[in-house]
Amino acid sequence: MAATVITGIGELTTNDGPALADAALVLDGDRVAWVGTASAAPPADLRVDVEGRAVLPGWVDSHTHLVFAGDRTAEFAARMAGAPYTAGGIAVTVEATRAASDGQLAEVLGRHVREAVAQGTTCLETKTGYGLTVADEVRSARIAAGVVDEVTFLGAHLVPAGTTAEDYVELVRGEMLEGVAPYVRWADVFCETGAFDEDASRAVLTAAAARGLGLRVHGNQLGPGPGVRLAVELGAASVDHCTHLTAADVDALAGSDTVATLLPACDLSTRQPLPEARRLLDAGATVALASNCNPGSSYTSSMAFCVATAVLQLRMSVEEAVRAATWGGARALRREHEVGVLRVGARADVHVLDAPSVTHLAYRPGVPLTHAVWRRGERVR
Ligand code: NIG
């Protein structure tokens, strides 16, 4: 791959020090080879002048559910007409996913990944969780493993019809975990009233940790609950949603290495209150922003939308929101050494905005601002 020097950068956000003006960036192979002032840039095979545009690391979307089939437009429309979100719709997607062929699942996944990349997402996590049988969960994990950067096992998404919670938890922490393990790095559990209670969540997570997987938790989405506390106690990399937090939850997160991953597009789509990002940040917690792209609770792949919402509604500064959607996501995936950052040796994942500064992400909400994207050093847009 030819080395590329990107010049004419209006504002360079690296997440490795203050934003730089009059900067240049050299990409060599799949890595960042040089960062500095344009006048000192070394020669390269290819020169791309971005004519004053802002450059930042590609988005790191650390929470999606993209192995699915089917559609839940009707559920969304009913919600907008006043019906509550109960997560019961997961069963609708499970039925459609089980009925789909491998090729159909791969096509849906690939389509959404391409959609995300075209908007500047360069590192993406996705989960199983719409299979809920051993065969369907293993199939989902296998299909995802070839396509995305990180795969999470979410067999504990919902107790499927026809089984008891006790029996299903045993299946998840036993045969299902064993089947998916070759394809996944993470395990997750939907710790919520109506899904998995604290004991069941703990049983799944401790088995996954013993099998060598990192932990993530869906917690405190629809109401206060034990998810955040459990995630912190078990040393999970991230607890996602964090919509309903007590003071003790905020303190626990602030005193831990567990990232609070906020999913504001989901809260808007499910008519939940918006998470209290300011409270978390002011307490010292690490915050990530992710899309939660899935057909039920948050059908968007737009990290820019999440950033704009975080600024306009969650009262994060633009810098905090951009960092949360890049470095924060990387930290939630324990990959901050190589993605979500532009420094020598990091992955050459670069997002050029059609705007002079990242402020425009919130100043011009809803406007597609992605001008160019490099992913692993390859120009993909
Ligand atoms: O993160 N909360 C649980 N899981 C997904 C929603 C899945 C669905 O409704 O299909 C979420 O919001």
C-alpha cells in the first residue's frame, strides 16, 4: 500500500494531545506513520490535500446488534403513537433471524457495516443475541467474526419461549458459551427486569469470564437496577445504556475502569429519559457514545447523530462527545492503544469532515458531513 500524506488539514483531532492547526498526517500501510506540522511532513507516494477540512479518528462504534433479519417498523410506529418499549420485540427479530439463511444474515450485516463506514465508522463491535439457540447463536457469531472488529456473545438477551429462565441460563453458560467461544472476544448480558435478573446475569458473566472472555453488560436501560453495580464488581469493560442511574451507580462508575457507554439514539427511539452524561463526566467516569444500531430500539448507524445529540441534549461539549465516540469507544473495547486515536503506530483509521472543525457536527446536525474515510490505511470513501 502506498504511503499517503494528508495535508491542508484545518483542524486535527488526535485524542493524543490538543487539536492541531496546520497539521499533516502520514499513513503507511495500515498504520499512522507520522503526525505533525505540515511544513515538516516527510515525503510520501501520494499527497491528499483536504483543503482546510477537519480530520479526526474514525468513529469507534462499540455497541451494535447487526446480525439480524426482519423489520420492526410497525413496532416503532406504535411506539411513536404512545406504546411503550418493553424489549418484547426482540422475539420478533429472533423469529426472523432464525428463519433467514446464512447468506441473508451476511448480506444484512454487510449492508449495515458499509452504511456505517460511509459515515466515518472505522471500528465496529456487533453482538449475537437474535438466535437464542446454540446453533443460531454460533451461526450469528461465526458470520459476524469475519466482518466486524469485535464480536460479543449475547445469548443472554431474552429467555426464549418454551424454556424456563433457569434452564436457559444453564444452556447459555454451558453449551452455548462453548460453541460461540472460538468466534467472540466478549460476553454480554441484558440485566434488566423482564430479561435477566442479577443472579442470572452473574451466573452468565462469571462463566464467560472463566472461559476467558471479556465482559460487557446491558444495564439500567429501562429502569434502575443492578446492572451497573454488577458490571463494576465483575470488572466489565463497559456497561451500556446507563439511562437510569442512582448516585451510587455514578460513584461506582467513577471509581472504576468500567466505561459508561451511552446510547442516546436508543433513548430517543424508545422514549426513555436521556442519560445524565454531565453527571458521569463531572464525577470522573469514562464515557463512550455508541449507536446501538439494531432493528428494534435504535435503528441508526449514524455516530454523527449520536455526537450531535450528546452535545445538543446531553450537554456534553463537542470535544467530549467526539472523544467519547472515538477514544471512549476504543476504551470500551480495550483497544485505545490502536483505534480512536491518531498517533504513530495507531491504525490508519481517518475521518475527514466536509467542515473546518468538529464543532460543525453539532452546529449542523443531520447534515452528512463525511468527506473521506481511510480504514486500516485504505481509502474507503
Ligand atoms: O440494546 N436492550 C436490549 N437489547 C437491545 C434492543 C434489542 C431490540 O429491541 O431488538 C438494546 O437496546
